[in-house]
Amino acid sequence: MTYKLGKIFDELDRRLSEDPTLGLSQLAHNLGCSHPTIERAVRTYALTSFRAFRNQKRVEKVVFLEEKGWSAKQIGLELGYKWPGNFARFMKHSKSDAPPKR
């Protein structure tokens, strides 16, 4: 079967924007393709790994929810973190991974 990586990436981008808690296995099953195909699509179009791309989508969701007035605890729970410390650690690492502002 021939995969159209652009279409797979577009659908992956849309789904992760809606729900950045989705895992690679779940997405592969839902999109009807393999894990390596998803990884290839992300590397081709986002120039990064699936994990980094999903983390980027999580950060975008955090910013969106902060702008709506959600508390850090509410955001953490929305993103699937059961413990506030784990969410805080994710945010700390996300900020350190971000490129420097100019």
C-alpha cells in the first residue's frame, strides 16, 4: 500500500492539535498505517521526531488553555497528568528545549 505522507501528516497534525495526549500506537491504528510511517511523515514535514512534535502540540495546547484562564492544575489534568509535579517538570523541560528568544 502506498502512503501519502502529506495527508498522513496533515491528519496527524489535526488530531494532535485537538488531543495531544494521543499516543503513537493509537494514532497508527486510527490512521491505518504503521508506526514507522507516522515517524517518517513527522520527520519529513516537521523535521523532528514524533515525541518532540507531540510535545510541541502539548505546549501549544497549554498556551491556548492559559489564554482561556485555565489554572495550571486544570491544564495538567486536561493533558493527562495525574500529578502536578509531572506537569511542572514537563513545562520546565519544554521551556529549556525552546529556542532562545531574540
